[in-house]
Amino acid sequence: MAPKIKIRKGDNVIVTTGKDSGKTGEVLVVYPNTSRVLVRGVNVVKRHTKPSQTTTGGIMEREASIHVSNVAHIDPKTNKASKVGYRFLEDGRKVRFARISGEVIDA
């Protein structure tokens, strides 16, 4: 069974470790089975491709996935790395919130 991932597609995250430490970006894809995320503008690698009928060849740059333990959610109020918690609202909805400021992440 895959572990629980508290980061979702569309979230703004900051990279905490590695060569891209300190960079921020939006989560494009979440891979729950391997506990990895794809973040826009982070962990950019170069891929040498042959020309085909649809694309021209050359050196393409694209994002590679990064482990979810190396990213942290950005607090919407303070713009710093924050852990994510869950709470129930008065109407019964379960929402995520930033543990630093208490701000609700899910609108």
C-alpha cells in the first residue's frame, strides 16, 4: 500500500534538499505509488531525442520527478515551508491546513 501523500496537484511547494534547494514551483503530477511529485521548473534534466514524424530532434529540457520527502508545502500566509494537517469544518468538510499559521489550504 502506498503511503499517504499530503501534497496534491496544483499546490505550491518549496524544495528543501538537493541541488534545487530553495526553489519553488507548482506541483504538476503526483505519483502516489512511488511517492514522487513533478514540480514545474525543478529538477530540470536534458534529454537527447531523435527526430520523429511529430517532433524535431535535439536536446530537450524537461522536469524529472522528485521524492515527496524533499518538498514542503508553502504556507499561504507566511510564504515559508510548513507541515500540513487535517481538520473538519463546521459544515463537515475535511480540509487541509498549514500548521504554522493555521490557514486553510483547501478552499
